[in-house]
Amino acid sequence: MEMAQRLDAYLTRIGLSAPPRPDAAGLAQVQAAHRQAIPFENLDIPLGRGVDCGADAVFAKLVSVRRGGFCFEHNRLLADMLAALGFTNRLLLARVLLGNPPQPTPRTHCLVLVEVDGEPWIADAGFGGSYAPPMRLANGEEATSGDGARHRLTRIGTDGDLPGSWLLERMGPRLATDGRVESDHAWEAQFAFDTAQVAEADLALGSHWAATHPTSRFTNVTVASLCLPDGFASLVDRRLTVWRQGQEAERHTCEQPDPYREVLARRFGLDLSAEQVARLPLF
């Protein structure tokens, strides 16, 4: 499929009727539409299918087959489609700090460094824990997402330092996350990263570790999440939480495979067969 055809299919998948302009507003529009249409999920890992983060495989899975994926899949697709829209960009690697993990964590998250009007910005359609809008890469830069959370970038070192040269923090509603935050009113670290060049082999290694290592979150927890314009929906193992500003949160546990399968379809647009759901370690 030609790139122009891929771009048209991608824009249809994320619900945009026309290509946005390659500026800050266009970047924000694409990332929000992507994360509100394509779920974050790791279902192929407990199903034993593995993860292929090549451009063709990611496009086929997330766009053609209308599945979701984890960060290496989402941001590979986002980077490719941003390039097709005229944004100069490249992928970066990050260390997830959410939930106070031991230090230093491996570089098992990726995000996108984007040039906008001659300035560096970060974009991220693949962070499963919450949603942060695109942000100009500058010390002290802040942004507010549709769920009311604030996000802050801080320069903490230079490229090559541990855990990185930049830190992204979040302060906002706990229920607008996947449950790993501790407070509604405190700044909490999300991930650290630097802007060093990343090779395709580095991305493949990070993806492989995240998908296979026995201590990885994704080999121990089955997750799905989707951003809402004013909230967040998450399914962590069998526990569903849906939160929107000004509304009572929906929270319940899927005790059996059939309700779990129905929630995947209704809340996240994921169509798994009854046989596939029954094979999940959850059941």
C-alpha cells in the first residue's frame, strides 16, 4: 500500500476527515484522535503471539485489523503517519517511573520527538498509564489534558545521565489513569528520557524485553486503556474503571470470560473470540 493510501486509512481509523496542518495544533489533533480511537493493549502477549514493531506489521494490526498495541507499536505508527503529514520526527526511548519502580528501570517506553516550527516537541500516543498532550521540549513547560490533569517537563541532566535528561510529571485525578498513581494533588513522575539518537535495533530490544521478560509489567498484567476527551477508561486484568469529569466513575470486575469479552468490545472496540478470551491467564 502506498504511503498516501496508508495515511488516508489511518485518518479514517482515528476519525479525522482531512489531514491536519503540520503545526502545533495539528500535532495535538492527531495525537488526541489517535489515543481516543486506538486502544492501548497487550493482549497478544498473554495469548502467546508476540509483538512485531515493524512499520508494516504495526499498520496492519492497529489500522487494518483495528486492534490496539503497546507503546512501541503506537508510536511507530504515529511517527510514520506524522512523517506522511509533513512533520520531521524521530523516536526516543524512555524509562517508566510511574508507580515508584526500582531504579534504574530499563528503557521500555518510546515516544516521538517532533519538529514544530523549528522547535522540538514531544508527542506520545502510546503511554498506557494516562494521557499527556504534545508538549514543547523546554524546561518547566506545562500542559493540561482534557481530564484536567497537569503535565510538566523538567530538565534533570544531560543525554546519557540516569535516569535521563528530561522528566515528565503528572498531577491530576487518580481515576484518569491505570491505577498506578498515589495522589490527586501531587506531582508524580511518569517517565524519564533523553534525546540521544535511537537505532531500530534499540527499539526492537526494548520492545522484546517489555513483551517477554518475566519482570515486565506486560508479562504479568493484562491491560487495555483508551483516552476519552474528558477522562480515561482502563481495564487492568479483570478490573474496569471508566472516569469522566463531572460524572460518577464506573468501576466493576469482570468475573467471567463473557462479560470480559463484552467489555473489550463495548469500551475498547476490541473484538476477540470467545476462545481467545478463554485462553487468557485471567481465566
